Amino acid sequence: MQWSHPASAVQRKYILSSADKSGGEVFILGKQKKIMLICIAALCAALSIILGKVFAFTLVTLRISFESLPIILCSLLLGPVAGMSAGLIADLVGCLLVGYTINPIITLGCALMGLFPWLIKKYVSGKKGIFISVIASHFICSVGIKTVGLLYYYGGGFPVVLTRLVTYIAISAVESYLVYLVYTALGKRIIKK
């Protein structure tokens, strides 16, 4: 006689993201796939820390980095919960590792960088949706929310806003192309509908 645990007969399913009333998709994942997606989100957060804190170029008051690239990919590939979590963790852990003061407004901008790409891509499909989601997310989060955080805590006025605007026009152009390349290559392998 072979003994088995009663719970092993029940197939356990986990919901990664839920559907809304308008007919959005529900992803029901097995336990192993959920663990894999959590690991991918953690790797995106770690890559964001490396790109944002280690490989950033700093010129006087201007810091150029591609820290948002993994967060945007995480949002587009895994959904808003994973993207926001990766953005939040990347900012908090990155600030602690480098010694920056944690600015809650900038942390909010990092977390929302994991929401807006998914949200915009949901309403604008195709190649155009990827480019628009990356560019709009940068203007909302990096130029908008994070700049407000910098101005509130450190001051600087119009030159800071203008400098960040010009910088993020260039960064969002490069990142949107890189996101498009990675999303089209990995999207079908990670996202199973």
C-alpha cells in the first residue's frame, strides 16, 4: 500500500495577476512557474541596481543610466505587480548599497515605472505600443515624478527640469529600441497565454 499526502491530489494553482471586470486576462500559474517568474523579477531588480548605481555616468549634477530598462521589461513581460515590486526593491536596495538618502517621491516614481509600461501597452498594441509605453513612462515617472522629488528635496529650479527633459528624451529613445528587441525575443517564451 502506497501512502500519499491528501493535498498532493489537489492541483494547486496560484494567481499572479487577476482580471478586471472589462475582460482582462487572468494568468493562472503552477507553483514552479510562479517561482520562476519571481526569480526573473528579482533578477530585473538586481540588473536595475547594477545599471543604475554601478554603471551610471555622472556629470556634475546629471546622472545618465539605464536603470529603468529592466523594470520596464519586467512590467511588460510579467505584469504590473512584478514590475512595481522590482522597481520598488531596486530603488530601496540600490540607495542603501550606494549610500543615497531614500527619497520617497523618487521611490514612488521607480515603483510606478513598473506599472505604466504594462498599463499603456494594454491599450496600445503592437510595436507602436512598446515604443509609446516606454517613452510615456519615462516622461511620467522620470521627467515628472522623479524630477518633482529632486526639486522638492534638493532644489534647482528650471535648469534641472530642462536638463532631465533633454536627457530622458535620449534615454527613452535608446531604451524603447532595446525594450522592443528584448520583448520581441523573450515575450513569447515568458508569456504563455
